[in-house]
Amino acid sequence: MTVAHSLNSIGSMLIKLWREKTSVRRDDWFKLVCESYEHPPVFHKGVELPGFPPDSIQINTTGKAGVGTLMEAFVFYQDCQETFAALGKPLSEVDKLLDFGVGWGRIARFFLSEMPLENIFGVDVMAEFVDICKKTFRSDNFYVTSPFPPTALPNGVFDYVVGYSVFSHLSEKACHEWMSEFHRITEPGALIALTTRGRPFFDYCESLKDKGFGGYRDALSIMFSDFDEARARYDRGEFVHSNANGVTGGGAMTSDFYGETFIPEQYAREAYAEMFFLERFLFDSSRQSHPIMFFRRR
């Protein structure tokens, strides 16, 4: 067993112990956030929890609304919270966190369990989502950004950056430039949690061929002319990206930076090594939709 595998095994054990210790409190927090959707207003530590956009917006961005889409977000939040603690840097009320690709704030709201609202920030390329966050969170800590950095955020202010379903879409150039930006805006030792497409997604997309679903699913089924070759590149540790017609996001998500992205562990470990150390590549397909890459800033 390699040193990396040994550390991952120890980390997994610590996460399991942390989850067992905190499961009741975590479940209560999830129920409280769900209550803020179903029966607002709901307060936590004397502060009203953020509201929600219309169900139509939630469904258009995540495929679900309400409790269904919150569960996926909660799993990512819990994995971040537990892994940050296992890596020796638990979330606290003095820390500052940036939600990269914040959308309508589905992920960011869960971190209010540990952090005050004034310490949670978000950026997104979609101005309408930033407006939703400003309104529902009642905060000006949300900013529109261009597809490529820099941002107007100051140097070295963040302890954490999280990004759910963002690096699963960005081009190789965009990923590298944003990692450089994260290095600029975080302090040494900061932790970064980013999801990417996992290897099983190749199989899912290929299984959609000739099914006639239409739209995005049909585009996924033909985004690679040779799925075996794409899988082989992934297995060699290469960055795999498709910006084929239909898999770009439309609107502000243009094909020069947006599509479908598969980042293997080997690439994540080596490509950003001058700026970040890959602490953990976490993927449990029974629990997570996307692998999570946990980096520590050098």
C-alpha cells in the first residue's frame, strides 16, 4: 500500500468517525434548511435563513426543486465539512468561504451552520443568479464574474473555496486560470473543494445513444466520437473535455470555456502541484454524483 493510499484510508476512517459523532446534529440542520423552503421564515442563531427562487429556476438548473435538490447540496456540504475537519482545518465562525459558481445559493446556505452570513461569499457568471443570491441572502457578498479571472476579490482573504458542478464543465485553460486565481485569493493552508465528472459518467453518456431522449441527453450521447478513446485518455491521467454542440450551457456558458469535463486523480495531483497539494480525491458512487477534489494551498 502506498503512502497516499494509507493517508486516504486514515482520512476515510476519520470522516466515518466524525459522521457518526455529528450525524444527529447534521440531520437537524438539513431539516431546518428544508423547513426554510417549505415554511419560511425560519431563523438560525437569530438570523433568517435565505429564501429560494421559484421552483422553475431550481428545476432548470439542477433538475429538481425543494428537498430533492437540497439533499444533493447537503451531501456535498457534509463531505466538505467532514473532510475539512479530518484534514485538520474544521470550519469556524472566523473563517471566510467563497462559493465558486454559486448559482442561486443552493450550496452556500448550508455553510451558515458554521459561519456568519458576512463571511460567506459567492461568484457566478450569471448576473441573474447573483441578483437572486443578493435578494434571498440579504447580502452584497455576491458578485458577477467573467468566465476567466481575475476577479475583484482581494489577495489572501479566503480560508475555503468550494465549487459544486463547476470544474465538471470548465475547459482545461479555464480550470488552470481559476486555480491560479484561487491561489491568489486564499491564504496559505486554505482548503479547496471542487467536483468533476467521474469515470462512470462516460458509461452513462454512452448508454444514452440512440435512445431518442432529445436535447441535452442526446448531446451527451454523442459528445465523443469514440468513448473508448476518451476513457483511455482519462485512464492515462489526461484532462478530458468536450465542448460538442449541445453540451455547452447556453447564454453566458459559451463553448470557449464550458462543456463536460473529466479530471482524473493523477491530473489533479500533478497539474496544479506548484500551487496546491491534492489532499484527497473522494468518490463514493453510492453517495456522491461527482468526485470531489480536495486541495490545500501551498
